[in-house]
Amino acid sequence: MRPVRTLLVLGFSLGMAMILACKKPEPTPEPSRPTPTTPKVEPPPADTRAPVDNARPADMSAAKYAEFQKAAQAALKDINFDLDQSDIRDMDRPKLQTIASFMKAYTSARLMIEGHCDERGTVEYNLALGDRRAAAAQSYLSGLGVNRDRLNTISYGKEKPKVTGTSEESFLINRRCEFKLQN
Amino acid sequence: MRRTILRMWKGMLLGMLPACGLFLSAQAPPKPGGQTEVTVDARQGKLGVGLPNPLVAGLDTAEVTNNFTEVLRRDLEDAGPFALLKDRLPTTVEAATVKPWLDAGAEWVLSVKVTKNGEAITVALQVLDVKATSQGEGKQLRYAFSKNYSGGASLLRRIAHTVADDLVDRLTGERGIANTRVVFVRQMAPGIKEIFQVDRDGANPIQLTRYGSLTLSPTVAPDGRLAYVTYKGGSPELWGQKKPGGVHERLYPTAAAGTQGSCYAPIWSPDGKRLAFTQSDRRGNSDIVVLDVQGGRVRKLTDGGFINTEPSWNPAGTQIAFTSDREGGPQVYLMEEDGSNVRRLSGEGSYNASPSWSPNGAMIAYVSRFEGKFDLFIYKLGEGKAYQITTGVASSESPAWAPDERRLVFSSNRGGNMQIWVTDLSGNAVKRLTEFTYCQSPKWTRSR
């Protein structure tokens, strides 16, 4: 891992700044894209795992829970990856810092980190690559002080694309980690 | 003629790459009026087969046409060494029509009688040897092959496939593939996939799993037992059958192993006793392990902080081909079944993956990325050389061998969305097998 320590402070302040500014930080499209087709968002798949609503801890009031939900929504943004890579990109470090801050603010929260790939490459290699990406995010968050036990990982390879389409923009959006609240 | 066809047939297997078209290169300019040469040219060195309408007793003629005659016709056309004769043919098989059949270019004429008696169907097949009959003494009909088939009324298609395989066997000495099926993954909705199967000719689609979840990567044991990966419990686990026709149960993680790591890419060993598959660890690395399915013991074959996945056994079950990124990008490697003697197979290209060892062991199919898309290649172990099979603007993935080693089934988006396709080893005869929404990861099996 790279000089995480020095990035800690910078990343933390950046992350806090973003929360305060309440800006949507991403996604960062590749600048040199000539004809970006608008990616079509697929309907959310029926998922057997717990939706966010069930993540409400017993000791949390409704108001506090609404606040928690809002904070989660603001903090849990996808990070993206370069083709065939699982390294955390510099531009995504603030996002992970924000997630780490959220996890420290809500100590009962647990995350499932989902690793995803774009449609290129084999089914099985992409499943393995998704595990690499999820583990990279987990390791980075752990380096920021979030207990690993609160960070589960899973890979969906290229099986659950976020958007359809074959533009570089679509591919970049699909090469991602998603962060989902867990019970 | 028989010998020529046989030589071409064998040649197709061993020497068809990459120029392929032995059959195609036999074309000569048509000669008007030269009846024999025209038919030979049209048949391109294949054995001319006449298939008049069967005699039918006790059931609907249309049913026989749809579920027997047309099924058999297509099986024989797809098989390779036969040319089905079509126009202006005699409609009977008797002494008086031997000469017309001979003139039409037939060497074999299939005389078939289909009889239904209660719920039982009998198919009586006699294969007229036209040349032997025409050269023989008197009016005696001579047969190349005769056999009776019987089964339940619902098995008419299956009987047609068996007839086709018997005819391939009679002509070439090899076992045909008409009576086989392809198992694959079909998307039901975004994020939900299930295992399906179709017959080799695309008929009889059957859903094999109903989890309403992400279910992937089917593999079929020689006795028909299915194994696959499913996310139905949250994380990807190995499920399948321990007994032929048995219930689907969790195969890994076993109760003893507890919950550890995700499972991917299972593949039965050729003896059907072990499953090689991929297991990921907490650091995001993947290793190939082998599970003794009855005993529940696992053995890890790779270790070293890389991606190792997509195992494929050699037919003897003594070696495994697999994909690894140990040298940077994904490449194809071989190792012994105990994980020793790892050596790289694939040469050129930054992305070589998805190896599939051929049923007779001499070839390994795999995919390679070139200019952003993926194509099928075959590596011939004897030559130490790779040959490109598919070329096109679309991607071709997940090659798996036909049981006769003469074709590959694979997934491709060449028709728009991802479907299952079949190609011969020349890459020229490519046919679509499925027409569902989105299909992937095919496996081809004889087991029924």
C-alpha cells in the first residue's frame, strides 16, 4: 500500500469538506470521450439480502435513523477502477475517506463491499478481479481505521452491470465497488 | 468413395486448421449435362443420403415429419460427412427405384417405418446400399445397416438422434453427437440467472435451477450430475448433485469447512469424483482447489497471492489447465493435479484465458483478447502452436468442446446480445443455438 498515513489527513479533510459542501462528487467521466452515449440504468435486481431499512439498530431513534440513512446515502458512493486493475485510484481516495468517516460516526454500521467489472473479459476471471477490487477497498478502509470485521466483501464479476452500453464511459461506471449497508 | 470420405473426415480433425475447407476446396466448375459430376460437386465429397418419407402406422404423419424425419435430416446435415439429397427424388425404396436413386447421387437410402402401438413407438430402419445393390446380382436389395428402435411415444426425437449417431458410427467408426445436450446460464432478469439446457439441435429447453438468484458456471459429470455456483445464500457457494438424478445440495463450503471465501468456476474431474474450483481469500486472491465430493476433503493446488481460476482437467484427470495473472495479465498455464510443474501455455497477447481441454487431450481451446474484443483459439499440444478459430467484430467467450472434439460451443454477442453458438474447428460453420434474452457459460455433454 502507498503512503496511506500522509494521505490520511489530506483525505480526511477532503472528505469532510465534501460532506459539508454536500456536493455530488462523482462520477468522473473520462475527458477524451468523443460520443458518450447516455448509459441506461437497469432496474435494481431483486436482491435476497437485507435492504437498507432493516439495518436500523434497535437502540436508534427514528429521527436518528433518518439522519443515519441520509449520511449513508451521502457517504456510500461507488469508486471506479482502471481496466483490468484493482488499485485504488488517487481520485477515489477522498470517497473512501468519506466512507471511513461515516463508519466512525456510526459505529454499529456494517458494510458489504461489492466488487464489479465491465463486460469485457471472461466470466470467471472477472469474478476473481471483482474480489480483488472489493479486497482493495476493504484494505484501504481498514488502513483508515475501520475494523475489518465491519467490512465484508463479495464479487459479482461482470454479472451485475450498473449501466448497459459499450462506451468507455459505461465501462468505467461498471468497473466499480459499491458499498451497501448490512445488518 | 467411403474411403475418401473417411480420409477427409479424419483429416478434418487433425489437419483442418486454419485453412479448413478440405470440403470447400474440392469444388469444381459445374458441367451442364454432366449429371454425376454436378451431384458430386454439390455434395463436396460427402456421402449422398436419400431420406424418403417414412412409412407410418398408428400415428399422425405430421408428427413423424416434425419429430422424426426433420430431426434426423438436420442431425445428418449437421454431422458433417453426409449430404442429404433434396430435389426430384424417388419416394420409395424398392428394386424399381434403385436406378433413380443411383442417378440422383444416393449412396445410402434410409428406409424407415414408424409404428405406434399403445404408448410404444417402434422405428424400423434399413439403410439401402445403392451402389452394392445396383452392382449386385438380380433384384436383391443390399443394406449397409439395419436396426430396430423402440421407446415411449414421447421419445421420437430421441430415437431420431440415436439413428443419426448410429449412421455416423457406421460410416466413420466414431460416435456422433446428435444425442447430446448443452447446459448453460440464462439471464431471467438483471442480476438473476438460472441454469438451463437444450438439446444439441436447440430443441427442448429445460430450466434446471429455480433459485431466483445469481446462479452461474454449470459443469456436468459424465453420469449427468450437475454442479454450479449460486449466490442464493448471499455469497457464492458450490451446489450440485452427489448422485445421478439426486437432489441439489451444497457441495462447498462443507459444514466442516464453515464459511470461508467465495467459490467459482467448478469443473468435474473426468471420473466424476472430484470438483476443481476456485476459492478466493480475504486478500482478494484466488486459488484452485480440488474437492473430493463424497469425502468432503479439499486440497489447495495454487498458492502465492495471485488470481488462479478457470480450471480445466485433461481427459486423464492428471493435469489441469488454468488462468493466472502471476506474470501480470491473465495467461493460460498447465500444472499437475497436485499443483506441481506449473508452466505457461499461452504465448502472444495480453489477455489469454478460459482454457478448455479437448476430450481426447490433444488440444486446448481458450479465448484471447485482440483489439478490444475476444476470439476463440485452439492450442495444439503436439505442435505447440495456437490457431485462431473465430474472427469478427463481436466477442466470443467460454469455449467448451463437443464430445466428438469436432466443434466448440461458446457464448458470443455477434447477434446482438449474448447467446450460445456452435462452431466447427475451421470457424466457418458458425450456428446459433439459443434465442433467449442473455445466455453464457455453455457446457456440452453426452449424459442425458
